Amino acid sequence: MGFIDSRRFHDTGIGKTAEDLLGVIENNKNSADYKGVIELKSARELSEAMVTLFTKSPNPRGVNSIIRETFGYFDEEFRDSRILHTTFSADKFNTSKGKFGFLLDINRAEEKIFIKIKNLENDTIDHSITAFYPFEKLREIVEHKCKYIIFVSAERKKQNGKELFKFNKAVLLSGLTFDKFLDFTKQGMIKYDFRLGVYRKTKNPKLIGKNHDHGSGFRISKNNLSKVFAITELD
């Protein structure tokens, strides 16, 4: 089809464009994108951005807002709004703005993945907030959304202020089970992102500067895809 205009501005444009071309309706369901069987992922060819396996807010409901206000930092443009963008894993605490550290704690006895938060100034764990993912819910998502993934890459270019994509390669990612998901998370190959930001460009100008969860969840670098999945090239 050659180069195609992006259907959306910024990072999520490539995913929205691929979904539109395949007739996939954008949704937040736990079932896979295409006919409930195949999940669709896409990326710009030269991008170093990680691939999102799935997004899901932790339990209990609303805890992301509490984490944002307690451990976030003020946005440089919208000074009254707190944001929190940080990537962390289960193998060690990260550092967020030199103040707090975040860690995924896989608790097999309680069958939960907890998000642990450390105050780096006094090297103590903060126990004021409990945020976690139940194994049961994670298993459901992994088995439905990560069993078969079509990963599409595209060449990109800018033209007249617009971004265009030329989709040129697709591979099938398979073989990820829930037990493997836990193991790879424990090893630090599957990471977690807080992407708690604000609306910057939207069709509704009243939302500009307002809080927006851009999809906190579990992600993986492109370099680790072959370690986590079996990869089959598609014609």
C-alpha cells in the first residue's frame, strides 16, 4: 500500500493506523485484538522504544492516582499537575528523580505482584500504599493477549507536517505462558512502566493539562523479544 498517513498524532499513531487498516476496533478488553485470538503490536523500524505487552492499572482501583500524587513530580509545562514516568523491574530498585525507587515484587505465596516503593533519602520501604496485581488476573491477560502476537514494523517519514508509515515486515510471536511471564519478569527482561502524564494534544481542549494515564503496564525491549518468544517470520 506504500506510505499511509498516520491516523493519530505522536507515539500511538502507528498502532492506531495498523488497527484501522486491519479493521480492529480499539478497545481495552482482555481478549486479543483480532477475532479474539491474535494480539496486534506495531513499531517504527528504528525506534528504541519498548514494546507494550499489555496495559492494566494495579489494584486497588484508583491507586495510580494516589501514587501519582504521592511520588510523582510536577510537569514542566503544566506546573500544577503531577506526573510520573518511570520504568522498573523485579531484579532491582530503580531511581526516579533521585527521590524514590520502584520495584516489582513477585510474591508466589500470596500469588500477587506487588509494586514496592523505597524512599531513597532514608533507604526505607514506604508502607503507606499497597499496589498489586493478582496472579489470577495476570494469567487471564497473558493467556489471552500474549499467546499469539503479530508484531508489525514500519518505515516512517515526515511529509507536510504529517507522519506516514509503510508497513513492510510482520512476525508471529508465540510461546509465552504465565509461568514464563513470571520467570522473565523476575529476571528483569519484562519490565513495568508508570506512564502517568497529562493531556497535551487532544480533540477536547478542556482536557489539556489534565491528568491522563497513558497506559501503565508491562513492556519488553525489542532486544529481548527473541529470548521471551518463539519468532516466526511471515510472508
